[in-house]
Amino acid sequence: MLSPRIAQCQQIPLIHEVHSDDERLLNTLDGEWFEILYHFRWEDYQEPAADYYNALYDFNQAPPQTATAGGDASLETQEEARQRLLFDRPTAPIAANPAAPILFHAEVAERQAQDVQPSDVAPGVVPLRLVGRKPKCFFGLLKGFIGASLMGFPAEPEQVHLLLRSNPAFARVCGFSHKEKDRSDYHYQQIPSLRKVEQFDQIMTEAGIWDRIKLSEVKTNLATGVIRPEKEWVGDTTHYHAYSSFETVRYEDDKGNEQKKSQSKLTKRCRCEDWQACPHAWELRDEGAGTIVKSANKMIWGHKASIIGLPEQGVAIDAIAVSDAATHDGQTLFPHVEKVLGDHPDLAQSVRRVLYDSACDDAPLKQRFQDELGIELKASFNPRRSKAISEALPRGMESITPYGVPICLAGHEMDYQGIRYANETFIYRAPQQDDGLSVCIGCRQRAQCCNRDTASGRTITVSFDTLKHIDPSDPPMAKRFKAIMTRRPSVERMIKRLKCDLGDDRLSKRGNDSFQAYLDKTMISYHLLIRHLP
Ligand SMILES: [Zn+2]
């Protein structure tokens, strides 16, 4: 329902016209985006709409300062700035005190204007306070970004603008109309210019509105039972390719040795002609970008996001930018779990365990989860050795893999059975064939291995001392461990959906604030889609 205040003095939204091809689009198979936008519940977004119009008012009053004249910065050479910025990073060679935050936290511009109330706004209804040209409708622009993502394109201004211009059904369902032939003047319902779409995105980012909408989408899905709390969460990180390049900075470590590290190139925000001489501060061109090591010979210059989700339902509940992409994955999970616990008290009540890959297989970290959050951290086993064990082996065994699996002379992997605590050993048994008989019957190595006839096959024990790197209270060979960890890869499907189905892993903007906004926009579409799917 429109509020009376709107109905009395302003025009009723025009977007409820029904076109015959709208009906047809609603019935097409791939029309999820159309259906979601067509049935878009704008009433749920009146609060962010009011926030946006207030922020727009502020923006029009005083456009953001572009350059900061640093006092000391005027004395700083470019090389000094490079060193300063390197040592300020969360992955600095010498940790700063206090430590730089691991996760990105946007600084939200303080709002001055507060005049516009949620009840004042509706699609096509723009508050009167904004004098002059009537601004473009918040709801239309919001739907533009959500729609782009639902269609699988990045929710970025260039893409939204292109789609609005090239796809009439899309423009119409967002509430915009193409310019009429005999009309040359501005009209607020016309498709916005690229500059206006960019400005909308910038204001939404700076005022923290993308983040607030994301949070409210997840909360709505929880409150309405679209997603249910689970007793396990799953986490992982993922990378996006940066829209920037790096330079190699040489620096001295605490022992005085020369080291190298990749870092974003520097820039200044001012438009002075001579950056070497002007007094404005140098800053990183792409703050947050860093080298992400995928393997010994694969490194990516990009941004890193931490994802937390519900493994059973396969639903991502938060995605956050990591302050410095070069941060090790073992450091991102704890602060992120802490944040999600704070954001979602109803999820916090039921969570007992968090699953992660081997980057978090770390005893002190597990202890910290237990002590500070009362949550069990379960990580894939990281053997921290690459060589198989070949000494002090039971008779008939060739080696034991770093994962604690003995392999016999005939090449069979022994099945883990359990622990004999009395003599501190792990117990294994030879595997069975498809017919249920032990592989030992009929084995050629029998004479050197099984020294007597046994129908159940060879049983061996391996002392805890031989497998010092395996925690007997949580052995990764155990069925229970494996059963729990089978739920971990569900996070990879969540990441695929966010990164490929609802966008692109190649960024088109720089800086952590844009990256976080991109994650937020994608998450908004993701949760709208989940709500819509049967
Ligand atoms: Zn300058």
C-alpha cells in the first residue's frame, strides 16, 4: 500500500502497467530475472530508499573531497610512500601495533540530511526536498543492479547501463522508458545516463547502503524460513582478478636482509600536474589487492573474499573482502565467524562447528575457537610433510602416506579401524575385495606378511610415535572425520554461484570499498534468487 502522504500529493507509480510481452516473458524458462523484478516488493526497500535520497542530498550539497593534503605527506618522496604503505599492510613484514584489521571494514560517510522518511518514497515517487531536476528513481536503479546480476552479468554501472539501453523489457520492468522521439528534454523516467548510474553506485557504496540491504536480505530469508539455521557452518576464501597491476617493492626485513613483495602501484587523487612535487599524499591505486598464491607456480594478482555458508542447504550467508589479499587463509576465518555471529544472533544460537580446508588445521587456532567462541573448528588434515613414512613399519608394509594410510607390499591401502589406547597404537586391517573376502587370500606377498592363515586378512598396529603428526584424538583416517569433511566442499558450489552464475571473477573497479560493494550486490541477488526458487 502506498502511504497516504504519497497518495495525496503525488503521482501513483506508473510501473504497474501490464504489457502483453511481460506476460510472455513471465512464462519463459530463463526468465527468473524478469519474474523477480516484476514481482519486486518495493515496500521492503523504503528504508534504504530514504537513506539513499538523504545521502544524495548530501552528495549534491558537498561532493566528496577528492584530494587530501597530508601535512607530512608533502615531505614524503614516492619511494618513502611506497615503504610506508607496505609496512601499513596487514601482511607487513613487521606486524604493526595495534595489528591492522584482517577483514575490510568500510568507513561509512556520516549522513547529514535526515529529512526524507521511508514513507515518503515509492517507485516513481521522489521526495520533494530534492529540488531542481527530479532525480532518477531509487527503485528503478536498484532493480537495474539486481537484474544485471540475476542475468549473470557483473552488477556494475557499465553493465547496468548497457542492459537498460539494449533490453527494452529490462528497462521497462525497472520502471524506465526509452526517450520519446519528439522529446529532447530531461525526464526522470528516461533511462539514466552512465554517469547517473555510476553516481548511484558510488553513493550506495559510500553510505553503506549495499551492505545494509545485503544484511536485511539474509535476515529476511532466515525470518521467513527460506533458510534454516544449521549446527555447522562452512568457510573458505576465493579470489577475484584485480583491475590493476603491481610493482615489486624492495624492503629491508627486521634482520636487515633485502626482501621483495608485490604491491599495488601508487597514485594520487589530486589533479596536479606534477605528482612528484605536489603536497598531496600518495596512496595505493588498488588498495586491498595482493598476490594470492594458488600453488608453487601459480600466483594471482587479485582481491580475496572470505565466504561463510550453511553446508547442508548450500547457502552462502556472508561474503567479506579481506583487507589485504596476500593474507593467509588461516587468519581470515576467526574474525569472519565472529562478525557473522554478531550479525545473525539466530544463526549464532545453533552453530556448534565450523568446517574449513587444511589452511586452518592449526591447534592454537582450534583452541581459540573453542575458548573464545565455544565452537569446534574442524579442518581438513594438513600433514605438514610431503614424504611418506618408510621407517619402523610393521611387517609387510611398504610405506605410510603423510595422511596416515599404510600401503602394503602388494600396493593395497590399509583400512583404518580405530585406536588401542592401552598401547597407544592405531589399528588397521587389509581391505576386502568386492566379494567380501580379504585381499590377503591369494596374495603373493603372503609369506612375508601374513605369517599364518587368517580368513579376515592382515591386521597391523602403528604406534602413535611413528605418526607423531597425527592427533590421536582426531585422526583424519577415521570414518567420522571423513563423514564430517564430506560436507565441506559445498562451499565451493556457493562460490561458483556467486562468482560465475551471478557475476564475473574479473573486477572492473579498484579498491576494497568497490570490491566489498560488488560482493554485497552479488549477495543481494543471490538471496533474492534463493527466495524465488522453489
Ligand atoms: Zn597534488
